[in-house]
Amino acid sequence: MGRPLRADAARTVRAILGAAEQVLAKDPAASMEQIAEEAGVARTTVHRRFANRQALIEALAASAKRQLLEGVEDAHMDTAPPLVALHRVTANVLRIKSAWPFTLGHPLADSPLTAVIWSEVNAGALEFFARAQHEGLLAPDTDLMWARRVYYALVDEAQHGGGADLDPDQVRQNADALATLVVDTFLRGTGPHS
């Protein structure tokens, strides 16, 4: 898929990717035929766009990566006040992760591209936490690797609610309130101690 697709072909690809995410989130072993059925297209159409299951998963990863990067860029992590950026990126990530539960949370979706996604996300998080520490949002003695792990755990908890996955629509609709809860909990543990 090197050259741009016609509008109708692009719509078909989006429909296939959306269907694949939904179907695979429910059943990671689902067939390409089940994905085609959910997308409302013929199985041959899916195979014409994606040579095999791995190609489809890699396309899912590319779409998720694009959305994650847009969500991070929207938070202005390098320029916005750290507290504002932390809240905004948390809400954005909750919305995006709730839309991509298979691609961003299932081991079967691991691919070289998803490894790159998480490598970039992890590095960016550490850079942001270092900036937040420098600007006084995090205590000077905060272990930034530990802070990142705790933050990720809080985001995961907000997403999955104690192991019982929350309805993705509820997560998206309540992303700002959940982000406030995550950020408040996170900062009370790593904020400056007076």
C-alpha cells in the first residue's frame, strides 16, 4: 500500500481495519472470513488488501501508531505546562486505547511495528517525566522508570477497571474524568513532598 488509495478503496480499508479490530478484540483467533463478514465485504477483498493475517495486523499497528502519535502531539508534551500535558495525554491515550484493545493490548498483535510504537512511547514518557521533574511537578528524588511503570499501571487500571474490562464507549465518554483520577492518584504518590 505504497501509493495513495482512491477514496472508495480507502473507505474499504478503513472498514476492514475497524472490523478486524472489533472481531479480533473479541476473538483473537477469528478468521479473515469473519473479519470480511463484519466489514461487509467479500473475503477476497480482504485478501486483495492484506496478503495474510500478519499483513492485516501490521496495518492495524500502523493505524494505532498514527493515532497514538496524534494523541501525544495533541497534548503538546514538550511545550504545554506539565500538569496540563499530563492530563491531556492521559485522556487521549485512554480514548485511543479503548478504540484499539486488540492492537494495543494483545500479545498476538505484537509485531516489529508495535515494538517500535512502544519503544517511542516509552522514550517519550521518560523525556516528559524528566521535564516534569525539572519543572517541579515530580519530586526531585522520583525514580522516573518507576514513575513510568506506576503511571502505565494507573492508565491500565482506568482502562480495565480491576480486570473487568470497562465498556470502551464508557471509557471514551469518561476519558477526562478517568484522566483526572489517574493524574491525581499518580501525583499524590510522586509529587513534591512538603
